[in-house]
Amino acid sequence: MDTEAQPSERDRSSRPAAAGSEGTPDAQGPEERSRSSLAARLTGAVPGGRLTLAALLGLALLLLLNVFVAQPFQIPSRSMEPGLGVGDRVLVNKTAYRFGAGPRRGDVVVFDGSGYFGDADYIKRVVGVGGDHVVCCDKEGRIEVNGTPVDESAFLRPGDSPSTVPFDVVVPGGRLFLLGDHRDDSSDSRDHLGSPGGGMVPVGDVIGRADWIVWPFGHWTRITRPDAYARVGAAGSAGGTHG
């Protein structure tokens, strides 16, 4: 009797395939092959190959950042001197007011003036927010907000008065009272008091807060909120602190 065990069909199928045999699985799985072939197809579809593809992806990223996060804005006039000069470029933070926080007194904002100032984008400083009582001027020539005089000397253009135009307004809810720092050469809320909306711009038309001067390089600096409004109380109060 032949005593050598004969391999069964199960035994044959369980034996490892020899290296290099037809049954050896591909080292790359379907997912890896799919990614590689997709990259190869994309690279081959554009002139210049990988370099061009990388440049296009970079441009797409910049476009997304410009639309949703930050946008450069060129200063078109002298209305925000001395802090911002003609031709300066500022970086506008478009997320500053997107998550519940609203513009605060002293912020420098870029907004769409269509229907209020004119069909263009403007840059001004927030002087009053919804509910504020803004008056010009007190006996010492200072603007008052909610009964508290504001010392604007830190940012007002030297030689300018806070305003040569008297006004006494209450800012409607959801709107802003905006002035340029160069008061003698700024078309702002004072000049549109008789226009629709009374010169007060809806918060929803604010594009973002100007946070940095980025050009020219010699002017590179952060735009900070001045302390001048720290003593101003909330709307309806007579003084006190307000964050």
C-alpha cells in the first residue's frame, strides 16, 4: 500500500503561491492605484504638468481665502489719514463678524455703500453702533456717544476738528454711524443724514474689519482699536464702561 498522503483539493488551494507567480496579489490596492491614476490623468491633462497643476491649486486656494476669509482693499482717498494714506493696501478680515460678534466702536471697517453712500466699497471708522446716541459737539468741541465725550486725538488728522457739521442722532438697531479720520476730507454718515437710511449703514453691508496695512512694506502694521471709546457706556446709559 502506498503510505504517502495524497494532497486534497483543499490542501492545494491553501498552499502559498510561489513568488512571481501569476497568483501573486498586486502590492498596490485598488485605492492606491485609483489615486495614482487620477493624479497622472490630472497632470497629463494640463500643459506644464505638475508645476502648472500646483499653480492652479494655489490660485484656487487664494480665491477661496479671498472670498471667505480675507481680502485686500486699496485705500482710494485721503478720508482715513493720517493712519491710512492713498494707495495703502489693507487686509480685511471677513470672518471678524461672522460668528456672532458685531462691529465695535473704533473698528475700521470696509462696507458696501450701495444705496447709502454710493455704489462702491468704502472704509470708515465706527463711531456709533445700534442704539447709540451720537452728538456733535460738546462745549469743548468733542463728539459725545451716550453722553460721554470721546477724545479722538490719537487717530484724528492733526488740524481737523471732530466735525464742522453739527448732528444729534440715535443709531437704529443693526446699523452703524461711520466717520473718516480726516474729517475735513471725508464723505461719511454726516453727509447723508437726509438720505435714505439717514447715513447709517446696515451691519449686513459690512464686508469686514481692516486688521493690517500690508502695502507698502514700509507701512506694514496692525490696525488696532483705539482706547478712546473704552469709557463709553452702553446705549441708554450715561457713562460707564463698555467692552
